[in-house]
Amino acid sequence: MPHHSSVFEQKAWTLSDLFAHREEFEATFGRLDTLVSAFESRLAGLTPDMEATEFLDLVRQLEAISTEMARLEGYAGLRFSADTQDQTAQVMVARVDQFSAQVENRTLLFELWWKSLDDADAARFMAASGDYRYWLAMMRRAKPYTLSAAEEKVINIKDTTGADALQMLYDSLTNRYVFSLEVDGEVKSLTRDELMVYVHHPDASLRARAYQELYRVYGHDGPILGQMYQTLVRDWRNEHIGLRGYASPIAPRNLANDIPDEVVDTLLKECRDNVDVFHRFFRLKARLLGLDRLRRYDIYAPVAATDKTYPFEQAVDMVLSSFARFDGDLADLARQVFAEGHLDSEVRPGKRGGAFCWSVAPKLTPWVLTNYNGRARDIATLAHELGHAVHAMLAADHSAFTYQASLPLAETASTFGEMLLLDDWLAQEDDEAVRRDLLFTQMDENYATIMRQAFFALFEQQAHEMVQAGATVDELREAYFENLRTQFGDSVDLSDEFGWEWVSIPHIYHTPFYVYAYSFGQLLVLSLYGRYRQEGASFKGRYLDILRAGGADSPADILRAAGVDMARAEFWRGGFEVLREMLQRLEQTSAN
């Protein structure tokens, strides 16, 4: 009887579902060029009184272009991720990027025309547009803040030598930083990523020296980096409030996320009002580390590090079982990723680090990359990325423009998948050190994703107002330090160099107010999971409906349909209740 190898082996993925041969990949460039030319030839016929069927036909043409483009990007990007040293893949990525920019420019006229229509004409087309409706509506949301074509052109041109140039300068300056750290008697020259490994180190002195070195280097350039930030903040205000007419600096980001301003205010207020749960956690951590009080250097210190490892097959079985306990279909969809050879879990030289899920197109099973080393953390990562895959697969009935969840909802299935795994694992694990390690890791990550990011956003709101009022870089540094004092209270000792932390956060330079989406996503899932625990099977259908909606409606409407009102403070508080339960379990586990 022939031996059938298990689908649960650790192996590289196959990309044959995208292109069976290199020739197919090459031929797609020509086919796309033809599709784009056909689309371009119809753009001259765009009129407000055209038939809705003709309009929809154009949208479908654009979707076909977008899907083919996504296949090219997927193939090049996935091949490069599998081996970053593969020169052919490097060239493919660069070539596809350039081709994609050309396609975007050639099809841009459709978007500009669509935004320029008056509301009555747009409503007629949208009434007939089915699943494309929300995508079309979102494009028009920016219409009140859109300037004339000439003004938009001037902003684009000025940005290349203005804000974009400053951001690139910030990257160029900070990416060449070299950090020196003595480890085991040897002075190492490290990149930032390499240095940050040591903030999780069991050695307290090494953790402190890693942080001190990080902010020594950033602090040395602090006055210059701070000046860059002030200029970018002024530029943001000049454009978005002065020219476009937004009500506040955070409003453009809220519009892009399709989350009402007051919901974001409620979210940030709840984060501020619930800091005590993390204060309690930090006090517990200090006690277990044998400290009177945690130093800021010790936030991510390992408490109960265990060296227990798990074979890959066991890890897969744990994840699929936890999914199946919730819903059999969920586990079947996750299993499909393995069965179709769309998972690359091997650890090998040249492969991209970390983990991701790449959804190429609605009808294609997503590709998942992990680097599985057998540690507990790797199993949680597997559950997380398979959660992303299942989310995309459940939403596969939507169009290419509407199946991917919006940023605020994008982490729903991934983090929920981790919670399912954690509950099962804690129920079955008899090694006390492993149980404690799991809960500590979970709390560490919740701090980093919820509280840390929310306080970054609160600082950004304050900094934008302070810069407008003429604040100096030193005054911003003092304001940031105050922000840290509020965040940690008397549960953590702060040292002065952390006043420069804000100049080391690229997000606040590149994408103002992006960071609150992390807090939003994580708290949302905790709150949903809390409801699942209370309501059991009756909540399951509502949760799956959230996933099936993909990105085909606004976050508020998707959640409302599932019986969730994100405007209510009580909903966000539910997320903090789950954290309190988690902390209680941790306190009990650590009592002996």
C-alpha cells in the first residue's frame, strides 16, 4: 500500500495555483496590458447619464485588471519571501512594482471621474452596484475634502520634495544607526531589530543597557528628529485642516478607517480609564522577578520562560482542534491551507523572518508564512495567521474590492483564533511553567497592542495641538514623559532617556494616528470573545457573520448586524473585563 505523506509536514509552499510555469507569469504582463488598453479606450465615454449596466461592466473590467495585478504581485512577493536572496525574485518584485504603478496611472481617470459626479448620479449607479457599493461609497467619502485637480496636483508635486522627502530623510537617518552593546564580554555592533532582542532577555542588566543604548543614539539626534516631527505636524495641519477643511488632525485617519470621531474618542477614553489592569499586571511581574517595582526596562522581561517544545504535527493538531471546537467549518477551511500546499513553515537561510498571511484574490486559498521552531509562541503564531486565512476564505463570495476586511476589523479572526487556542491549551496543559508562560506572553502582547498604542495616539493628539501653539522639542519631550507617567502610574520606574521614545516611533512620522487601529482591533476581539464565553453557541453565528462580511460594509454596520454597538463605552469595557479575568488566572497560577 503506497505511503501518503501527511499534509502536516513542515515544508515550503507551492505557488502553482498562481502560475504553473514562469512562462505563464511572463505572459500575464502582455495580457494585462491588453486589458488596461481596453479599459482606457472606454474612459472617454464616461458620462453621468450612461447606463448603469455599462458602468458596472467597467467596474468589472477594473476588477479583472486588479485581480490579475494581484496575482503578479502575489507570485513575485511570495517567491521573494520564500528566499530573499533569490536574485530572480528580487528583479520580479521590482518589475511588478513598476508595472503596477503604470497600471494605476493608466486607470486613475476612472476614480477621478467617479469622485467628481454629483450625489444624485452617483446614487443611481450605486443602487445598481451590488457588492461593489461600499467600495464605491468609500471612494466618494473624501469628496468634500478633495480640492480642484490643479490644487491636488500642486500638493502631490510639493509632497515629493516636502513631507515625503522629510519622511525619507527620517528613515535614511535612523536606518543607518548602529547600536553598541556588550554581550558576554564582547561588544557587538547591532541594528535596531537586533538590539531589541535583548529587551526580552532574562538578564536585567542587559535589558537596561539595551534600552539605554537605543535612546542614547536616538536622543543624540533628538533635537533634529523632533524638528522633523514638528515640520511634518505643521504640514499635516496646513493640508488637512487649512486646505481640505477637516475638523481635527485625527479626522482624516478616522475617515480612511470609516470610524466616527466619537467612537475613537470613546475607545481612547476607555483605554485611559482602564490603565489599572496593567498596573496590577506590572506589580505582579515585579514580585515574580523579585523586584520592589518594575523598571521600564523590565516591561517585556521573561518571567516563566519554559524550554518545552512541540513537534509541528502536534502544533497543527492543537490549532485545528481549537478551531473545530468552535466551528467545524472553520477547521476545514484552515486545513485547506495545508492540503493545497499554501503554508511555508520551514526555517531555512534566506527565508523572510516573522509571519504573515497573503490573500491574493477571493477565489484563491491564501498563502501563510511562519517560521516554526517548536516553541509555544510559534503555535500561537500559527493560530493567528490561519485565522487571517479563514477570514479571507469566509469572505470569498465578495468582489476583489470588498472581500478584505478594513484595518479596524482586520485582526478579528486572527486574534480570536489565538484566544480559542489559549483556552483549550490552558485546559489541557499540566506543566505549570508553560501555563504561566502562555498567560504572561498574552498579557505582554495585550499591553503592547492596546495600552502602548492608545497612549501613542493620545500623545499624537496632544503634540499636534502643542506644535500648533509653538511648542519646542524639549516641551514635546516633557509632554511625552508625562504621557508615560500617566500610563504607568506608580507601577513602573521611569528613567529620563524614555522622554526620547517618541522620536523612535516611525508610525507617527509616516502615518499620523495610525496606531489606534491596533488598540481598536485587539480590544474588539477581547470584547467579542467575552460575549462568546457568556453566550456560547448562540454567539457563534453572529461572529461568523462578521467574518463573512469581509470589507463589504462599514465596520459600524458589520458589527451592528452582529448585535455589537461600537459607540457604547460598555462594549470596549467588555474587552478590559476579559483582560481582568486573564490577569486573575495569572495571579492564581503565580500564587504558589
